[in-house]
Amino acid sequence: MALTIRSFAGFVLAAGSVVLATVLLAQYWGGLAPCELCLWQRWPWAAAVTIAIVALFAGRAPALPWVAALLAILFAASAALAFYHVGVEQHWFAGPQTCTAGAGSGATTVAELKRQLLGVAPVLCDRIAWSLFGISLAGWNLLASLLMALCCAAVLRRARPPPGDPSPRHGARRGAA
């Protein structure tokens, strides 16, 4: 069975939609407030869904290798961001000051003072709010992003023309021997 741009884009669209729907359900139905890094991690998935929709409905079908390469890079970036968040949760890395617990309790910016005065505490990036089998949501995002990056890399490898393929559909010049 031949792999087409439509089947690949449909797979990415379905996977991205499931991931985004899961985190939105956890937030709005489950009451799990996201931290700043959690919100950042949604952007690559939203971009992947957008790319998949464009690839599905493009008037002239885009080249499968280009879409697979773009999505592989996007999911690799998503995995890197998720790894950073896992590292912040595990205290391997320092997280953003806006969402990491600090040693002091005094406000150092106007925004922090305003938050303290209004009694609204930010969701902390270095605290695991929920986990399944000992893996936080950031950890699950890391696994999902790595899996999608590997799938996209496999599609890219499969979609590339074999060495020495003279067919014009793979970009060889006409008349070249």
C-alpha cells in the first residue's frame, strides 16, 4: 500500500487533535490548570494540526518529503520543549521565573506584587500537578512528541527517492542519463 500525503496528513491531524483535546479536557473539564511551560507545549501540536490541515486541503498536493521533514523538525522541537519541562519538574534545570517556586516570598516585579495583592498564585512549572504511572503530563508529551518525530522521520525516509532513481517525479532533470 502506497503512502500518500493525504493518509500521512490525516494521521498527523488525528494524533495532534487527540493530544490537544486531551489537554483541553484536562484543563476545562478536569480542572487541571496549566503552567506557562504547559501552554508553550501546546503550540507545536497546534502548528502540526494546522500543517496537516493545509496539506490535506491544498489544491495541488504538497510533496510528501517536505511535509514530513517539516513535521519531523516541529515534533523534535516539541520533544525538546517537553524535555525541558520534565527537567524543570525534576529540578534538573532552572525554570522560568514566572512559574517556578523561589526561595523568597517578596515580590520583585510589579506583576508579582499585583498577583500577591490579588491573591492569585501562578501555576508552578516545577510542581507535578498530575501523573499517570509516575509520568507527568510533560513526560507523556515528551513520549508522544518523540514518537511523532520518529514517525515523521520514517515517512521522510520512505518518501525519499532511492539513489540513482531517474524518474522525473523525484526531481531528476529531463534528458539526464
